[in-house]
Amino acid sequence: MNIFRLTADMTHLMSVIVLLLKIHTIKSCAGISLKTQELYAIVFTCRYLDIFTDFISFYNTIMKVIFLWTSFSIVWYMRYHKIVRRSYDKDQDTFRHVFLMLPCLVLALLINERFTFKEVMWTFSFYLEAVAILPQLVLLQRTRNIDNLTGQYIFLLGAYRALYILNWIYRYVTEPNYVHWIPWMSGLVQTLLYGDFFYYYFLSWKNNVKLQLPA
Amino acid sequence: EEATSTHDEL
């Protein structure tokens, strides 16, 4: 474990907590894409299949449980909670996320480190996570009003992956034959997708104005 | 187990 990875995991945890706070306290999921949340629940399910078979550390297991539990809770809130679901604008959140899942699955079957079920699922989770934010970014373009919590949530979600890239650089430099091209490439694509959001988020912070993405 | 077989990151 290194400081980059610990900070990254804490940033990721913070993003989930910000979102849960928004949904649980103000009982609203306005501006949040259910499609992205469902993709994240799938990402964690496919990535943590080894939660009962490979014990890495208490930290690792506890964090896996937290990410699984929170991602499914958020999907449950947005789908079934009688108050929260009212603030979900389904006619704006129309991204067909199945068109993201199929190519990622095919790619995972073609490019993976080992052709086993768990490994292909693990690989699929990385390819899928790289593009999981797309429905959310599309929704942001459509809904003009981006409230602070939503902006912070997306910022933290993007920052965690950028920090993971620092972790991967650090591990590549310090650990002999530590090479994992699949997470590296996926993580890079994922971080680049946040590029323009980071730019506008920084501008809104610098000029102290409300976050507005160009149409 | 050798590091490569298990993925130790979240």
C-alpha cells in the first residue's frame, strides 16, 4: 500500500459518501444518472467476485464490502425509494448503457491476462468502469443546473482514478516486474473522459461561478 | 500466492 493508493481509495470512498449524503439527507437524486450507478454496481460485482476466495487484507475486504453495499444502496434508492425516485429525471437519463457493456465484454474476452471466468469478469469490470461515467456526463450536458454535491461527487470520482494512475507509476517504479496494462490503459481512458469536466469544474472554482458545462 | 495471480487493488 502506498500513499497514492490510500488517498485514491479514500477519495473514492468520499465520492460515494457525498452521493449517499445527497440522496439520504435531501432525499434527492436530481442530476444523478441511474445508468452510471447501475454500471458501477456491475463493475464492483464483476471485480469483487474473489471477495470470498482470495483474502488480501482486512482493509481490502472491508472496502470491497463498502463499495458493493453503497453502490447497490444508491441504485435501490434511485429506483425504489418513494421520495428519491421522484427526483430522478428518467427522460433525460436515456444513455443505452447496454451499448457500453457489450463491447467491454467482447473486449474482455479478447484481451485479458488469463482466460478464466473470474479473470475475464475482473477485466470486464475495468473496461466497463472506464466508460461508466459517460451516461452521467451526458446527463450533465443536458441538465443545466449542476448542484454542488453532484459536482463534488463527479470531481471526487474522477480524482480517485487519477490518483490510481500515480499509484501505478509508483508501483511500476518501486516493484520489480509489476506490469498490468489492462488497469493502466482503462484507468487512463477513464481519467481522460473527465478531462473537460475537470476543466470546467476548475474554471467554476477559479471564477467562483456556478458550474456550467457548455451545451 | 504470487502477486500476479491475485489482484491486490480495489
